[in-house]
Amino acid sequence: DQQVKQNSPSLSVQEGRISILNCDYTNSMFDYFLWYKKYPAEGPTFLISISSIKDKNEDGRFTVFLNKSAKHLSLHIVPSQPGDSAVYFCAASVGRDDKIIFGKGTRLHILP
Amino acid sequence: DTAVSQTPKYLVTQMGNDKSIKCEQNLGHDTMYWYKQDSKKFLKIMFSYNNKELIINETVPNRFSPKSPDKAHLNLHINSLELGDSAVYFCASSQDWALGLGKVSTDTQYFGPGTRLTVL
């Protein structure tokens, strides 16, 4: 039973446009959400996070939106750049528990 | 229909002991990984195996030894456990394919549920 779902395995976006990566979750106990970025042959690196007490968190070109009622979060990248081409993982955790549950990732291709 | 499973999910042990964490994937993937999560934000790759062969071996103490009896399994054995080994360990798998001249990993990975290791 997948608790964190990324239903799009891949996404292609023109350079300069907005990239929107989506993530759905099923466990209503999740209260902390993270996005990781992964390049080939490397481990995922932390990108941005959001606590359930917020509905938006912004860091430079990256913004994460959380819709608790829909159990949905999204990562917006504006403007998209070639270096953003990577696999993005959505993850979630409950309270202070450090264990996080990963989605299976979405590969983002930024087209020139 | 668990895709990637790890056992045990929780492991509490004394310093100096030897322990193993097992990982199995039923996806038919060629590549498996072990990661160490030191904090929620920091996930470090330790090892990667492709078709039972070691392809990534990051700077990890040699007390950590991965073993892949077949491509569906990648176990992690840890000797002489230390306090600093306490962390959550994630196993993951992905499907590789050959594209023309070279092999490229899809990098879309299925993660296991994690094993919380606590060393006392």
C-alpha cells in the first residue's frame, strides 16, 4: 500500500517555464513533507520541506504547496533551468519520527 | 504486493554487536541501493549493486559489508556496531536499461520502509 504517490513517472518542461511536480498521500497522520532531488549515481539531496501547519513554503525558485484536505502537495519550479533536470522524490513523515516514506519519484526533463 | 521490503523495521542493539539488515525487491529490478539517513534532510548513498555486482561504494567504514546473493536481495551486514551507526537505513531499487552506447539508470526508485537502528 503506497502511502506517498507520485503518479507521473516523467515530466518534460521547456526551459524558462514553470515545472509542477505533484504528490498525493494517504496517511492523514503525516505532518511533515519533503522534496528531494536526485542526479544519476548520487543519493537524493534535500530540496525543500513544509510542515502541515503551513500551506506554502518558498525558497528561491522552489515553492511547495500543501493542500491538507486533498492530501496533495506540489513542487513548483519557476523558472525552470537545465540544471533542474533530475528525479524528484516526494516524502512524508509523522511527528518527530525520523522515518520518512518516499514516493517513487518523477523524472523532470528541462527542454532547451 | 510489497515492492521493496526490509527486515527488521526496528533494531535495538548494544555497541560492539554484529547485525544484519535484509532487503528484498519483487519488481525484477536490476539495481539496488543502501542509504543512510542521518536526519530528515540528509540521505547518504552507501552502496549500489547492479545484477549482484557492486557499482557504487561510497566512503563507508569497512565494518559495513553489503551482500547480494541474487539480484532481488541486497543485505547489509554491520560489524562492531558503534553509537554513530544509529540512523535509519533505507534500501531502494531501480530498473536499469541500456541506451545505445551506455547504460543509464532510470533513477526512479522504489524505497523500502526503512530500518531504524539504535545502538546503545
